[in-house]
Amino acid sequence: MNLRRENELLEYRLTDALEMNYSKNKVNVEAVKQKLLRQPIKDSTLYPLPSFVLEDALVVIQDGDLKKIKNLYLLDSHRQLFQVFGISSKNLKQ
């Protein structure tokens, strides 16, 4: 598959996921998409990960060595806001 077609499919999947789970407002969806697509993307697969909240903790379960995650995007669908948090390997405990 050529790069242009792959980018179009990624943008379509992002739009679909964001409109279903974050906002129907196109301005809000475009703002998040621009932030996500601003970086070079080598793998256009969207990996769904199970998550849950317990009290004040957000738990996300990554099964296997999928990717080294460097940023967390917290999307608030109720207030139509998003925040970006950098994740450093120094902050991770084993």
C-alpha cells in the first residue's frame, strides 16, 4: 500500500475513533488529530488497550512489547478538552 493511501486510512480511523469516543465537534476532533499527526508516523496501526480507573489511578494495560509510549493524551469528552503528558522511562518503576 502506498504512503498516501496509508495516511488517508490512518486519518479516517482517527476521525472515526475520536468522533465515536471523544466529540462530534469537528473543530475539537481536528485539533486532536493535528496534535497526533504532527509527528512522523512509522506504524499507522491503532492499538486498543484495556483501561480502568480506580479511585485516583488510571490503569492502562499494555500486553507485550507493542510500542515505547512517550506521551499520554487525556481526552475529556464531557468538557471537550485534552491534555498531553510526557512519559519518561525514568518515571517507570518495575
